Amino acid sequence: MSVLDVGCGHGRHLNLFYNLGFRKLTGIDIVNRSNLSRRYNYLKFDIREEFTREPFLQNKFDIVLCNFVLMFINPEYQIKVIDQLFEVTNKYLLLETREIGGNYSYPCYIQNFYYYMQTKKEFEIIYYNKNKERLTIKRKWQQTDI
């Protein structure tokens, strides 16, 4: 299974997946993390800019993590970022955010994404916790013609 960690930071989640036996790991972050590239595929870019353009990645990933990133995206682009995450998700999308305030963050509420997810027919919500600002989504299995 392949994993994408959007906003991977120092690679804590990537290390966890690596220790669990996953080997197809990709992390992206705004900060150069060249030390991660020995074990993982690492891409440096500013999600605040790149994600709002055309698809930022051509690959699809079985598991996509986006933890504590959306609150740094201008609310005008947050849904577009979510749509980009849908595009690269094969199986599971895990979102976590929180309201932190300050100069570098924007209002971001998981409840808004929860309502938006309900409009996506190809996905189903498998976990939602409004108080902890967590949402886990699964792509519905689709039978293909044989």
C-alpha cells in the first residue's frame, strides 16, 4: 500500500508507517526535509500555493494523511485543496485540523468538510469527531466490468 503524508513535518507519521512495514511512502512539506529522502520519496513545495493549481501529483495513494495543514490554507481555497486530496486518494483520506488562531492560520472547521464530504458519492465517511476535529473518509469500492 502507498501512503502520502501532506504536511509531513519531520516524518513522524512516515516513520510509523515504515515501522509497520509500508515501503511506498511519500511526504510533502513546505520546509526542506532532505534527511527524509533517504527512506521516503520527499517532495518540497508550498501547499498553500501548489495545491490551488492544477493537480499537484499524478499518482494515487492508498492512504492520504492531511493532519494540521488545512488551517494554514486560505478558506477561499480549502475546498479546492480537499478536492485535490480526493483526486490522489485510492482508499483512505484522513483529515485532522484545529482552530489555533494567530497570524499564520485561518478559520478551519472539520464540520464544514464533513458536510462537504456528504456530497461526494464515491466516498463514505467512516469516522467523524467534531470535538477532536477529525474525519476519516473511504473511497467506496466500485465493481468494474470484466
